[in-house]
Amino acid sequence: MLFAASRLAFPALERLGPVLTEDVCVPIGAVAEMLARIDRTAERHRITITNIAHVGDGNLHPLLVTEHGDAAAQVRARAAFDDIIADALELGGTVTGEHGVGLLKRPGLTCELGPAVLEMHRAVKRALDPAGILNPGKVFGPA
């Protein structure tokens, strides 16, 4: 029943407005602190943030909700998510636990991995995709 209830959270929140949904992951011992930081981030950026979490593995899904048609709130939501990524990294976590890294998380990934590891990823991409046709311009494209 808990799993069924968690699946209803996203559609319920969408009724309030657009939902930016992502994930971050922190060590188990940092979950409570991370949730507290997310609450402070919501207050600071004046947006609603709810959380769905895999408490057992530290994977958190902050859902950033903005009102329909509120472009300024959408900008604040993106800034809030940048803060959430920074907090997760500061607590020893990672920018993703299961959803992967898209363009929204690219700056956080750069902070997490550093230039040498990012270049290693780019080298692997160049080796496997010398023509640059697979997912061009995305996370592991040219620097």
C-alpha cells in the first residue's frame, strides 16, 4: 500500500503546477541533514519542494513544484535544484542515484567528478563515437 501511495504523489503534485523531478543521493547518515537542507532551500527560493525517498539507500527525489504560468518560479526552482546538488555533494553524496545525468545536472557532475575524470568520459565517448553522432551536444560532448 505504501508503494501504491508513493506512485500517486507525482500526479497529485502535478495538479498544483509543473513539477521538476530529479534525484540526488547522499550517505544514509546524511539523509536527515539533507532533508533539512532541502526544506531550507524551499524557503529561501520560495517554492514548494516535496520529497520521495528511498530512505534505505539515501536516494532522494526532491519534487520542485511551481505554479502554472509562473516563469519566475521556474527560474527559482532551477536555482533551488542547483543548491540541492551542491548540498548533496557537500554531504558526500552524488548528483544522481538512479535517474542519470542530463543537461540539468551537468554543472553538478562537473563539480563532482572534476576535469580529469570528465575528460576520461569524453575520451571513452570519442573512442566509441568518433563521428559524434550519438547524443550530440549532451553531457559528454566536447568541453
